[in-house]
Amino acid sequence: MTHGCAVDRSNTARIAVSTLIGLVVTVLFLSLFPGTAHASAKQGKKDRQIAVRGTLASLPPIVQPGATAAAPQNTGSILATFTPANPGQKVTLERRTAKGWKTYATATEDAWGSAAFAPRQGTYRAYTTSGGRMWVTGTVTTKRWTPEFEDTFSGAGLDPAVWNDQKREHESVYAPRTCARTDPAARRVEGGVLKLGVAADPAYAGQTCDYVSKGVAGQSTYMLNSQVATEYTRSFRHGIVAARMKPQRSKGMHSGFWLLPNGTKYVDGQPAGGTEIDVMEFFGESGRGTDTIGSHVHYYEANWSKVSLGDYFPTARRALTSGKDWWDEFHVFSVEWTAHEYIFRVDGREYYRESKAVSQVPQYLVFSNLTSDYELKNLSADKFGDTAQVDWVRVFDATSRAASKVTVGRRIA
């Protein structure tokens, strides 16, 4: 009996020590993850433990979505963005006055966590609330934005002193257009909009074009494509280049807004000597409801060995109005091209930033709607009436950089 009691006491002691050690380990573990412990104890209040980062950017007037054509705005844009996003949350823009900060305007966060404003010149900051705290951005001072170049396509046709139709006869190094050539008959200007289309080529009426794409033979109508440029009249080196556009809906063609180096010349292996900057290209409706825009930078190694950067960006769809798609409304597509990087935006919202392959030479503007061999299987004659539309294009000079500042959110009230 006595021996048995000694065993019980020993077991009890071991259990007590084991429990104490387990408790200490648990406390130490939880101390390493206080947010997790707090969230477990107080479900639904996890956001109180999340720091909100606020970004405020002073940009040119490159925020102008809408269903119809409209004159470009002259008041610059201020874009407040909060991360993580809280769509629908109120954002307040404040302006600095002699008597301190005063409310200037309010808006709500969109799917990007952004709210756009078009205020007069001044110094501004923005704030929002999350988890019972108020989070404030850094400050920016707006300025007057004057475009170096602008075309609103307000005449009866393209201005021949600015634009020319680039001749690309049935060929392209990487995207052959065996059955198409560019011609002014495929595009027109009306209602203040440049419309870039695809049409049957009357010079080959009744004839069928044979082509081969990726080893597969096909047949197509001979076509006219649209490709206009400032190749011989206007070139730019660095700055913010923007166009308000509504792309075509149809597949089998792709619209684009891009820049090419003067003379369309490249220096092998040296992108500083010139790149192809694809601000935006769109390949039409797939039927899946996920179609998005692409942005790329291309340059070449020896023997036309192509190097491509960029992608197609699903996040850009956040710019779309609920229930709408790209072909339903105009959006402003832009690239901020500096000596160090490219920043691609839609309606001021950044979706791609690239610091490689930055061109340091003058480049000219191109708008196009093209039918490459690889997409002809999706093209039928009933789609020839579809067009990509350009409402306006603007270029802001090399000194017009985004005056943005990023701060980690802090509690101010």
C-alpha cells in the first residue's frame, strides 16, 4: 500500500510539471503571434490588428471612365489608395489651409481600395477608417498639368500633319498577317472619335487567302487593317502617355495603343536603344467573362530573337463598372515612362510596373486594329463592322511625374 501511494504521488508530480511546462510553452508560442491569439479571442475584430497603408498620388487628368465620348479634363487627378482594400468605405480628402486641414471632398473606395478626386491646386491628404481607427496618407501638392501633345479627333478626319497610315503589307516578324494590309479605308473619324476597324479588301474581292498558323492551314477573306502613327511627325522621350479608349468586342482582331522607336529601329540586346511599349492591347470577347488587357515591353537580341516582358492583367478588370465589360465603356490607359521604369495604369490605377528594358530614345505613337494569322480562325465577315474607338490621346512631358508618397497608416483619432 505504501509503495503504491508513492507511485501515485510521483505520477501526480510528473503530471503537474508536464502541465506547467505545456502552459509555459503555450504562452511563449502565443506571445509570438499576438494578432492570432487576439483574433481567436475576439472573432470579427481581426481588422483592428491590420495596419492600413495609404498612398496618395498626384496625377495628370488620366481618370475618366464613361460610356460615351467626352472632352479631356484639364484638372489633375488625385488618387487615394488604401491597402488592404475595403470597397465602399468612405474616404475623405482634406486640403491644407491657413487654419489647418479642412474637408474638401469625400468618395468611397472601389475594388482597388482607391478613391479618385479632381481638386484645384493645393496641398492635400486623405484618410479613411478601419477597425475603429483612422488612417491617414502622406501629403501631395497638385500642380497644373499641360499636355505636350493632344488630339481629340474633333475634325472630319485624321490630321495629316500629325498622323500617317503605317504600311504593313501582309507581314510581321512575329505575328504574320498573310491575309491583311493596312489601309485608311478601314478607319474613320466621326463624332469626335477615331474608329479603328477591319474591312474586306476590295482589291481581292471574291478571292480566298490561304495561310498557315502554328502548322495548321486555313483560309480567310483578304482584309484591310487599321494602323495609324505619328511616325514622321511627333516623337517623345519619357513622360506620361495616355489615351481614352473603348476596345472592340470581336475576337479574330486585336486593338492596341503602343509606342515604337524612331525609324522603328532596335539595337540588338540593348533595350535602352529602343523598345516596343505596348500600353494596351485587347483580343476581344472569349465568352468566359474574364477578358482583360495586356501590357508588354518587347526588345530584340541578335537575329530578331525577341525578349518580352509583361503579361495580361486580370486585376485591371477592377476598373470596369459593375455589369459592364471593356467594349461597353471608355477608360484611360496610360504609361508613365521615366528614365528608370514604366508604370502602367487604367484610370489612374496602377496594375503593372517594370524597371527592366527601359528605352532612353524618342518613340512615336501607334493605334491599331489588326488581324494576325493566329487569330483568323475566330474571325468571320459579320464582325467587320466592329471597331476599337479612341476618344483622345495626350502626352505630358518628361517633367510630369507622379508626385506620390506612401506612408504606413497611423491612428490620428
